[in-house]
Amino acid sequence: MVTAKSERHDEATVLVAFHPAPQADFAAWVEEVQTTAAAAPGHLHVAAAEHRQQAVSLTFDGEDALQNWLDSPAWSALLASGARQGVRREFSDLVTVEGSEPPSGVGIFVHRVEPANLAGFTESQRKLMDLSAGTPGFEYSVLVGPRLAEPGVEEWTAVVKFRNDRLLAGWRESPDRAEVLGELRPNLEQEFSEPFETNSFGSIVRVTDGKSASTPEWKVGMMVLLVLYPTVMILSRFIGPSFDDWGAEPWLSMWMSQILSVSLLTYVLMPAATSIFSFWLDPERGSSVKVSIVGAVVVVVLYAVTLAIFASVRWLQFWDYA
């Protein structure tokens, strides 16, 4: 069923994958879901996926509205009704929020397709699903849609789930996937997009309408300084002396401290800071002058706080413990 695309908000979507059930039973249950969810506050649309993996996605106008739906007696009753018909959940629910990073191991790809190219598009997607199913760490893949993007153009969303980001990256970079993407692209109205992508050092990348945008470098620099300064100060106070006590030469102690610092920044601290400041770093949500200024002021205030702490708390001053 094609559903008109609503005015975009911070949409929140839950994707629920099911064990294989008779096609008629699954289609009848999806009709129940569509009818019931239509009366729920904040409901935007329901879409079913039946290629390889049966699934249903429900999208609401904001995460609060979605969470209220998931906690509602109506949704519980629908799940119970589905179970009686053989429509039973196979994986835990996948919740995504527009503008937020997807859960670990999840790839989301948005495709715009003209109806004349639909057959070629779905055939290429089936090949991608079959290939991904044979890749280490694969859990499931789902093709959801269509939604009406604009007159004569449908929007389809492909979701693939692996156990973790490393295994997902292995699939994304595989030569087999690249070969099938070559068959997929001629069937698209424009290059497919990924709603949200972030790297370890504070830069968020969005691809919209085939054009990419990333966090301005000055914001990335401010975030790196915000996280790097207290990290170096704390490591110099507590970790560096430990290396010295173990008999490490100063040049070796500094090298090992840098390894620890870079590792913490790459895998723990910068991803956490990027998530917290995503409202500011996101090239779409943080693009306005107001948001840019507010975020910059918050970061500068945090600079002042960290400087004051290390200037006044002697216990944290590594130079007094050398």
C-alpha cells in the first residue's frame, strides 16, 4: 500500500521482524495493525515488508508518541492476536529516531524508485538480501515500502541488521555487495542515501537527495578539544606515573599514554560526546545560526568548567605529583 509522505518531523519508527507465517495470515494481521494504529496519537504510517523477511514498521511523530504506542494495550493486543495467527516476533524490536544514530550493527538505506523501474529494483534488492544472509554476523534484512516521495517516485527503505558495527562494515565493503549495487543503481531515481552516519571524531555525515553534508570542521575541532584536554590531564595525573613506577623510560611512557589516549578518544569518549552533541553537530539539525551559537556557547562554558576544575583541585594537578 502506498502511503502519502507526511510533513517531516523527528520521526520515530519501530521495525518488528517475524517468523515466517502464511502469507494470508500475515497480510490480514497487517491490516489489523493499520486500522488500529491509525487512531493512535502521533501515528504517521504503517508499512509491511515481505521480501525474504516478514516485518512491519510503524512510524510516529516523535519518540514519545512511538514509546506510548509500544506500551499501549492496543499494541499488546495486536501482538497477542498475531501470535494466535502464527505471526510471532523473531527478533527484538528495532527502534530508530530521525536524526539519531542507528543501533549497533544496523544499516539503513533509503531508495527513490520510479514505478517503471520497480521490478529491476526489487530483483536487485533480493540479490543483496541473499548475499547478506551468507555473510558472517548477519541477523536479518528487510525491505520496507513504498511511501510516496513525490508524484511518480516511490521511497523504499532497506534495513540490514548484523551483530555489531564491525560485521556490518565487512558487509558494506564486500566486493559481492559492490557488484550488485552496480545493478541496483540504474533502477534508482537518484543515488540511495543513508539518513545518518557518524565517525569517531565528532563528524556526522548526512546524505540527502544524493548530496552529502558533514559537520563543519570548526565544530569538530571544538569537540576534540573539549574531550582531549581533560583526557590528557587525567592520564598525565594517574596513568603516566604508573608507567614510570613500572620502570618505563619517559619516551616509552609518553608513547604508551598516547596509545591509551587515542584509543579512549576513538572508541569511547568521542562517540559518546558526538551522541550528546548530535543536535549541534548534525549538519541538518545543527545548521541554523541559532543552534550553532547555542552549541558553541555550551562548549565554551564546558571549557571554562574543566579549566577551573584543573586549576583549583590540587589532587588533579599532575605537576604537583611528579
